Amino acid sequence: MSRSSALSTHILDTASGRPAEGVRVQLWRMQPVPALLAEERTDADGRAGGALLQAERFRPGRYELRFFVGDYFAARGMAGGPEERYLDVVAVSVGLREGQGHYHVPLLCTPWSYTTYRGS
């Protein structure tokens, strides 16, 4: 039995201990040429509205999630202007394969650090 693949994400603001609401997130397909596939803002739960990449639009390959965390932290008084920010846009490059089920890419971040993993 083949499991269809899809991609979703959410963001946790670990500096304040809550979901990161209002973060702009972009999903890019990097092959054969970079193309913007989706752009959303995270909701009150830090989620980017369901699957950024639905199973019916899924194609195996290299993708990049771009999280605009600098704007989010600046709006909360935790980062300066773009030239002063330690983190501005966090880009996470992932290789996705067919039949691997749901890919979930959480981002845990502060104005100075981030981590990610393949979630469920």
C-alpha cells in the first residue's frame, strides 16, 4: 500500500513559550528551477493552515521552507531592523520522496537560534 505524501509546518516561539502567530511562511520547489508554491501566515496555534503542499500536488524532489522570523520578533520588540537581526529568514531545505506519508516540519525558534526536525 502506497502512502501519499504531503507537507505541513508549525512554528513555536521558544523565547516566549508559545506558538508563533502571524509568521509569514513560503514553500518553494527548488527543482528544476525555483518556484514559489505557497505563502501563508501562521494562525494562533502557530500552524500554516493545513498542508502547504497537498498530496494531489506533491512531486518528489527538493523543497525549501522560508520562515520570516525576523519580522515576527521585531514586531514583538525582540529584534531590530533587518540589518540588526541575527536571524531574519530561516530557510530549511528538505528532500521529499513519494510514498513516505505526511511530512511535517516544525520550527522552534528564538531571535538567536532555531531547530527543526521531521515531525508527525
